[in-house]
Amino acid sequence: MRKNLHILFFLVCSFANLRIDAQQQTVDIDALMHKMSVEEKVGQMTQIDLGVIAEGGICALKNPQTVNISKLQEAIAKYHIGSILNVGCASGTISLDNWHQILNTIHAQNTQLSKNKIPILYGIDAIHGANYTMGATLFPQQIAQAATWNPSLVKKGYEITAYETRASGIPWNFSPVLDLGRQPLWSRFFETFGEDVYLAKTMTQVAIDGYQGNTIGNPYKVASCMKHFLGYSMPLSGRDRTPAWISDRELREYFLPTFETAIKANARTIMINSGDINGTPVHANNDILTKLLRNELGFTGVAVTDWEDIYKLVNIHRVAKNKKEAVKMAILAGIDMSMTPNDFEFTTLLVQLVKEGDIPESRLDISVRRILQLKKDLGLFEKTINEKTNYPLFGCNQYAEASYDVAKECITLLKNKNNTLPVTNEKIFVCGPAANSMNLLNGAWTHTWQGVDTQWNTKGKQTILQALQKKTSIQTTFENIASIDSFYQESNYLAKAIQADKIVVCIGETPCTEIVGNINDLNISDAQIKLIEKLKTLGKPLILVCCFNRPRIISRVEPLVDAILYAYLPSDEGGRAIADCIIGKVNPSGKLPFTYPKYANAFVHYDHKAAEDLDIDFGMNAYQPQFDFGFGLSYTNFQYSNFSISSSTLSNDKIKVEITVKNTGNVKGKEVVQVYYNDLVASITPAVKKLCAYRKLELLPNESKIVYFELSKTDFSFINKDLKRITESGEIEIIINNQKKVINVL
Ligand code: BGC
């Protein structure tokens, strides 16, 4: 039945595609712009929050939500608004029906009141699934997706999110985050694809393809939004929206490539970094927003500000003396749309600036043309919202299974002393703050912005504990001993725990993001350390399960535990996936997409520069991670042999790298074959190693496969001192699993 639905779905998609492509020809943007007043053009560049036009008002919305008709009419008739966003900060996730009521009301009023009948573009943060629609499929957060190293699995998640977001009537998604996760303190680390450029680029490609498909006019696709251009993820202090110091060379080497990949993949919109780089707020930076983004990268889509960021040029960054000056700065720097979002001051000020001759109308035209083109390509001029009945697969089991597949492949086995895992036919004692919490599996952007409210959690999903209790091959007992921040002294847990064969301790981090998620210490909380220390006194094998927003330091407890399953934020199906790893139904195959730090004051990435001369080792090696980038164990073992390279020299052709991988254990498993290179001598100090290719493959016990990679000169390129991407001639060492061979690049 489901299969038939799928076939039907693709037929409907293809038909709808044809229909919309044909109709799109009918909107003449030039003619439309000719009819528009300055006020209407500025309106198109204005995005307000739903709270501005809904009952209850900003941050006080009711659930279900209703639109306040007179406020909406004012927004349309007086301010000609072009876009609305989000679910409203104080309310939780809303039903599919409620979304359709809201959006139908908006579009009906707009049809009556908009002089030129320009549709309103609705945008939302569907960060890991359509997380503001009840019953939608939630996926593991981006950092977990990257840990699968499996782009085709990850892509399905983006396709499903596009489908369910459109099912909610919303055609524009503020996702994916393309900032590189190189600052472990940063509260949005979990929203990234990790620290490595190559892996993040691989995931970027599938994210954009999954969201947008071949055409965003397809009613099952959305326009993606690359976030947050540029350098947002590397605040010097680690605290969100605080200054970053990043040289132009490093911006291009580390932070730009994901955006370049997305732009090449035709990502349609981009959101700007709220912070400042080297003293210039990005919202006022013409070099980044126009010279780099438009002139150099050729981006033709819509650039939207982040939340209230034009005003922040006055009250936070203090580069503008008042809001009017800030609006002028941002528009001249290259902003197309202002996520204003709580009032219409931006709109009023921009109209004034144009009328007073401070901003030419031709500058508005550039942005308005981009916005109208986006609306046209989304098919909004023909049909702003499709019927719910067109989306029969919304929230179906098959989609939940796609989420489960990502969850089971992200989970990373970091330690497994004496084969503590998997657990079979044994009694386990389960405890810890993450053991029985859906919120700690999901993290922020789940039903609410910060994801801490429990009332909106999707019914029927299982926590780690609930999933373990369903397993008949083990006996599970549980005790609520500690929250993240306090240890419950009164509990008599030790008497229960002592009866178990093994103990599973699930620790976590309170869901949070943005400024709310700023922390002063990357170590796990004292209460959780104490919990593990107490349990250790029982002398039972300890299994640690970690559900963190960022790599919280576990170096004090790591020696005390026998096994570690690192689960990231695996979301609604994560409880099942973790339980299946614990009992061995799933053989873990996730690999860390970041370097796991061991000490709170020693963050060094795997692709660091050489720290010291090996001949004069003062024992000061800066690189002492808890676990290496790309690390992850399995319940089986893999043996690498027959490493060969087709040629010892490389000019403008390709070389073929080959290696045989064998599963030498007793269970089937997946391995990620990772290819690194080391540029032995370069004009810019080279990294000790850098990922340049990888492949994930599954092997049965005793099975072996030959894995091939083709590499060309561009795979060894870097940004030189003149900010140009080049490959220098010289020796390059290719490294696979500690085996090395040198080639000569001509
Ligand atoms: C975040 C963005 C988000 C926007 C809209 C901002 O505070 O930085 O990532 O898309 O809000 O909710």
C-alpha cells in the first residue's frame, strides 16, 4: 500500500511540475516591477514574525494560533509586506490544520488587499524535520547526520523535510547551517556538519539537492537557505554572536567552501551572520555581501538578514548612530530582505531613505527582482498553498524509518573494553538524565525554539529507556538518580544497580541554542561526573551513552567506563537506535565528524599544522584529543591491505587509489574508508593531514572488497597568500588507515 502511495506521489510530483513550469511563464517580473511603488518594493524586502499579525502578539501567542485580521490587513495594505516567518517564539509546534488555517487566511487577505497580487512568502526554521508541525518526522540534528558519513541516507531526510514543510503550506526553509563546526564551545555546534571541509561539503550537496530537487516549483520541494554567511561559527570567545577574528585566507580555506558548494548546487537563498568579523559586522560588510557573494561567487538568489540584525548595527555593534543609518548601511552592503521582524520601522526608514535620495530606487529593484523571481520559481503566483490531501505521506512510518536509519548510522562507538557491548541475555541497570527524556535526544529547534518544553513531544516515540524495556533479550531496571545539574542523594539506586550485570548511564546536555546556549565550561556537569563515580564503586561494567549539543569534555569519567556510545542528538527515533546498538541488533558505524577535545583549554583540530619538530619533542605536543576526527569503533574488525596508487606522479589527469578492506570479525558491519593527504612542503604551512575522499561500505564476516578512489590535483588545493585556490607541485603523501604512499604532483 505504502509503495503504491509512493508511486502515486511521484506521479503527482511530475504532473504538478509540468503544470507549474507551464504556468510560471505567465508572470512577467519586469512588467510587475514597473507597476510597483517604492512602498511596495520596500514591502517586498520586509519580513515580519508571525507574532506581529497573530492573536496574542509577539512572544505571547496562543496554541492553536489565529491571525488577527486587522493587524494582518494593516501589514498588507499599509506596509505591503513580502514575507512572514516562523511559529512565534512563545508558542509550541502547531497542527497541520492550524498551519493551513493561518496560511489560507494570510493568502486570502493578501489576494484581496495586495494591489499587484504579489504572494507573501512564508519562511520557517525546519531545522531537523518540519519541527514546528505536530506529527512531522524529526531527523537527527546536522552534526549527527554528518557522523553517518552516509550522504544518501542523509539526503532522504532533506527530501522528507521538504515534503513535510510544503505539506504545512510553507515553501521556504531556513536550513541548512553551513557554518563549519570548529569551535566546540559554540552553542550551535550541533547544527553544523562538523569541523571538516570535505565532509561538510559532501553533506551540503545532498542537503541542497534534497530540499530543492530539480526545481523549487515542485510542490514537494522548498527553497533552501544557506546559513549564516560568513564565519558565524567561529566566535573567538565561543559565545554566540560575539566577534570572530578570521583572516581572509582562513575564511576562504575553511568557512567559504560549503557555501560555494551550495551556490553551485543552486541554493536559492542565504542568511547573513549576525556577528562581526575582524571588527566589521557582516550585515554592513559590502566586501562579503556584494564583492564576494555576488561578484565573485555569482550568487543570484535572495540574501535575508538574521533576526533583527539591521537594528543590531546600532545597539550591539555600534557602527551606526541610529536605525536609519543602519538600514542604509545594510542595504548598500547588499541585503535583499530584512528579517525585521517585530515592527515596521525598517520599512518606514527604507522608504524615507529612497525618497530622500540616499538610496537609489534602482538599488531596491535589484533586490525586489530577486525576491519576485524566487516567488515565481516557487510557483507562488499560481498557487500559494497546496491542499493537505496532496501530502498523504506526512508523518508516515516509512518516514520515521528513514529517520531511524540516520540515527542508527550516526551512533559512534568510542570505547568498548573487553567487548562490554553488545549486551545479550543480561540484566542492565539504566540511569542518567538522558535515559528517559525525548528532549535530550532531540535538542533545540524541536517543537519550540529551545526545545525544552515537554508538552509538544511527538506521541508514541521512545526514550532510550522505553526502547530498552521492549527488548526481550535483556532485563532492564531503571532509577532516576540525577538530573543534569543535581544528584539525588536520597535515592537507593545502589541496591538496585548492584543486581545488574551491566550499567547503562545516559548523560546529556540541556537542549539550547544561540545565546541561550552559551556556556562557561565545556566539562560535563559535576552531578553527572558524580553519578558515574558513584556507579563505578559497584565494580560493574559501565556503558556510557552521551547525548550532547557539543563535545562536552568527558576526560574525568572516560577512564571509569568500559564502553561509550556517542549519540549526538539522534532525535525521535534515537532511543530505538541506541537500544538497538546496545543489544547488538545494530552494529555501530558512525565516525566522529569533529576532533573530540580532551581538555577544556586545548582545542586543536585534526587538520592542525605541525606543532613541533619531531626530533625535539618536549612532550608538548599540542594535539591530544580525547578521540580523533573520523574515529569510531565497530563490533567487528576491518583489515586494510594492498594499498596501491596507479601512478607515482600526477599532472592534469587523475590517479587511482585502491585498497582492500576485509571484515575479519564475526558480524557484518559498515566501515568508512577515509583518504587523507599530507602536503609535505607548501607555501602556506600545510596541515598534518586533511580528508580528501572517503567511502562507506558494508561487509559481511570474512568478506573483502576493493575500494577505489580517483584523485586529481584540485583535491590537494589550498588558498595561497594571494587568496587564490592553487595546487602547488611537490610531494604529497596519501594516507589510508595508517598506510602511506608518496606521489609527486607535477
Ligand atoms: C537564528 C537563525 C534563524 C532565525 C529565524 C535567528 O535567531 O540565528 O538561524 O533562522 O533566528 O528564526
